[in-house]
Amino acid sequence: MQGQITFEVCVDSVEAALAAQEGGADRVELCANLLEGGTTPSAATIQYARKSIEIGLHVIIRPRGGDFCYSNLEFEVMKRDVELAKEWGSNGVVVGNLNEDGSVDTERTGALVSLARPMSVTFHRAFDMSRDPYEALEHLIELGVDRVLTSGQEPYILDGLDLISELVERARDRIIVMPGGGGITARNIQRIVEQSRAREIHFAAPVQVESRMRYRNTRVTMGGELRPPEYALAVTDPGQVQRVVHAVRGRAAPRMAR
């Protein structure tokens, strides 16, 4: 059973997607702006990622950071991004829409699901900001969403593992519950898989490397007060991906999940 686990790695560039593939990932979730939890990547990033990797490619559809209650114009942008992701060969999209009261926006989510087909559809961690995870799960099942990504409504996945396990039990074969969020490592992945009984896992494998820049103007920064270091880059570490995958699967080849 462990060999059937699908591993999805969250990435924010074409290089990171290649690193995830090298490490043995079955699929990537392609994003921009991971500091904000991920937003829709650029057109070229999606297109070059699709040309560069053979494993599954799911694209996040999120027009901005912040909450998941979108304006009419933002929703129009989301719909067009779904169409373009499909046109450019993505295997799936990752969406999340909530109402002001914290419930799943079933009207807009349903519209995105219909527009996305035949691509796979994941409801992302907007689920973790919903008012009632059991109600949200049933709404997503009714809408025909393929999977839900969740940390168990906690910042770290081990803290949310009890809820994740219950969601997996409730979901049965009606929807995939995919654990993901902060804190997944090669040391705890076996526990997460065994306790949750999940068949798909989502994680990131970041490592910080020095910028190639030799000249550095330290008086000026390009972001706001909350910002990553100007002359350091966050990249995906294929070795870290490999260690997580091998902790469960051993040295079996990636499944090329779509």
C-alpha cells in the first residue's frame, strides 16, 4: 500500500519543478509568491514547466494573497486563468473560494470545476480557513472536486493530524483528502501516512542559497517590511524531496501522477 502514495511538491519556478521531478515527485503544484501562500504563476512559467517536466502539473489559480473571498472582477480573472492552464497542457488546477461567512462558495467553485474539466480539480487550503471542515468537505464532494488539500486547520500538519484522519475516514472514496502544510519531513512522513491513511501527500522542500550577485546595494530593498532576504534565493532541494519519498516508497520510480 505504501508504494501507492502519490507525492505532490509545491514549487514556484520551472527550475523548482525540475528539482522536484529529479527528487522523485509524482506531481508538482506550480505557484508564484509562496511567501503569500501561493498565487497564480505567470503564463510563461506554466508553459515552460509543462515543456520541461514529464510528471503531473497542477497550477494554482489564486489572483492575490490574503483571504479567499473574491470580487467579481477577481473571479473573472480566475476563470480565464483556468482556461489558459487547460490550453497550455496542465493536468489540473488548484482553486479555493469562500463566502464572507466562511462557508465554501459553492456557486463559484462549481463554475470553476465545470470550466476546468477534463482537468483534475483540487480545493486548496482555503479549506483550512473554512468555518466548518465537515460541512466544507460535503460541499466539495457534492461539487465533484477531486481532492482537498488540508493541514487539518492548523499551522503545522502534526497538530492537525487527528482532524485529517477523521476527514480521510469520512471522505472514503468520494474525494481525496491530501495532507499538506508546514512541517512534513522525512522523519515524520511515515507517521503521517500511517495515522492519516492518506493516499496523496503535499509538501515543499525549500532550501536557501546565496544569490549570484557580487555587487549588492544594501541600502535599497524591493519589497515591503515583511520580505525575504534580498540576496538569498529559496529553491527546491531535490535531495529533500528524495528523502521524503524514499521514507515511504523506498527506491521505487515516481508514478507520473496526473
